[in-house]
Amino acid sequence: MAGKTHDSLGEDPVKQAGSLEKPESDDVADMPDYSSTSTGSSGSSGYSGGYGGGRSHGGVDRDDQTSGDETDDNEDTDGNEDDGEESDKLRADSDDDSGDDSGDDSTDDSGDDAGEDTDDSDDGSGDDGSGGGSGDDRRGGGRVSIDIQAMTTLIAAMERARDQIPEYQAEFRKILTDAGLDEVDVPGKEKLSQVVAWIEDELPHLRRRLALAQALEDRAGSGDRKHILPGGPPSRPPDGHILPGEAPRQRGPVVYDESKIPDDPPHVSRDNGRECASQLGTDADQSQVNDLIERLKGNQHDPYFAHGFTNEADASNVTALIESARSDGDPARANELEQLVTETVQTAGRGTGDVAPSDGFEDQWGQFTSAGQPSGAPA
């Protein structure tokens, strides 16, 4: 019995501190259970859920080893009655450990099973509620708050990075060539290209979020402040100009439902804008007016649609169409069409980068951008 003392440093590697009879692997197998008490409702459940398989595997391994220990204990008597008393004493010494083993096994098995079920549900619900859906649809359907100034700065910085990184990459390649180094041997040489691709993928979503926030802020300047957070700036001119004697104001965050953001690929939105513009005529019947209204609804704040529309359409024809619809058809529908065209043109005028307005844009579309109030709309 001298070889089975607590915290013994004896030669037998199986009998370590913390257990008189269990092998070392049992203590190791117990370790995950001390960190797996989460039921999946806390902030750490995402990590523990992903590691659920490890806990289950540890539980199974410990059950096998425990059954092996019981077999060893049962076989500790070799059929000799004299050894029975000594075996009873040995089992008496390890009763506490055996009890702990069985208790741990039964408790941990049920705990592991419950943990695995919870983790599975967490994984599923996490995917559904993390704001993305699948594929390229990034609309979470929840309400978001946009700081227009910060978003504008972010987009400008990403546009600069997209344009400058290839230049830096070419300069880096030249330095390696001058130094006689093979570019293939440089680790991470593709990272810069991956960064540019990531920026190209993110910019459309950022621009669309900013465009909608800017449009809602313009509405706030006309008194519609339901999308402005409490404590935001008071009403101001739609173009953002400061009135005489007025101190500059900090722009307040804009809140809206993210599901309103278009999710078509940029080239599809551009094509839709061009197609919509190509349907315009100077003499409109009511069916054409209704068709144009439906095409513009939901797209008037998409910078890619607006860019395609204003590049294809002729402003004088648009004005003539609206006036024709107002005089010959339903004035209310004509005013609605003019409002949608105005919002579309204003979205195009705020574009940056590859959706920036072309030269002469203000001269052609100024009647829809400067006043901020459609000519036929009520004051």
C-alpha cells in the first residue's frame, strides 16, 4: 500500500495525483467537462457549441476507460480467497474514487447529451438570425443605424485603397525584381489582390446603405423625421447647406429597415436603370406612367440603378413626359412619378467612384437636384 499514497511520485505512471486508481487519461478526459457548463444561451455558447463534438468524444472515451477500470477491479482477485481480504481493503480505499467515477459518468453523459442538443439548435438559430440569409443576400431584415459622415469617410477610404493597392503591388514587384528575388518565393504575395477583390465586393453594399440614409436625411429636412434618432439635428435644407448665421451641426444617425436595401448585383441594377430610361417617351398614356412608377419604386435609392438611368435618359424628355402625364392623365400619379424621378436623380448626383455622375450632370439634371422640391408637388 505504500505505492498508492496521495500525490505519489512513484514509478507507475498510471497512478498520478488526484486519483488512486484511475489512469492519467481519465483525468485528462474529465477536463472538457469543467468548461462545458454553458447551455448555449450565453455569449460564449457559439464557441462551446462549435466544440460540442469534442465534449461528446471525451465523454465516450471516459465511459470506456471507466468500464475498463471496473473490469480491472473485478479481476483484481485472482481466485485466491486469501487475496480477497486484501482486495476488499484496496477497494475500500478507492470507494470514493469509484463513486466519483460512476457519478461523473452518469451526470456527464446526460449533460453532454443536453449540451449537444442545445448546441445544434444554437447553430441553426445563429445562421438564421445573424443577418445575412444565404449567398450574396446581405439584408438582415432588422433596423440599422447609419452615421452618414462616418460611412462617407469609410467609403472614400476604401475607394482610395482599391485604387492605390495595385500601384503598391506593382512597386513591390519591381523592388523584388531589382533585388533579384523570385516573386513566387515571397509568402503571401496574393494577399494584396485578395484585399482588392474584397473591397470590390463590399463597396456596393456600403454605397447602397449610404444612399438610402442620405435620402432619408433629406426627407428629415422637409419635416419627415421618423428615421432620425432622438437628439439628432433639427430640420434643415435638403441639400445640407447651412443657413445664414447658423452654426454647423453634427449630422445625427439615420435608422431604417435594412430589408429596403436592394441586393441585385451592380451590373444588373445598372442594366435595369438603362432599360427603364429607354422606355421613356414624350407622350405618355396612363399605362406607361404606371409602368415607370413601378420600375422606379424601390430602385430610386440604388446608386447603380440611378447611375444607369441618368446616363441613358434625356432630362428634357423626362420633363416633357411628366408634364404630359399631368395634363392628360391623373395629376396625382404624375406628381408621384416626378417625385420618384427626383429621388433617382438626386441619388445619382451623390454617387462616388465608379457610380460618380458624369461631366455635365448638373447642367442636364439641375431642375431635379437644386430645389429639392418637384415642380408639380405640393409645397
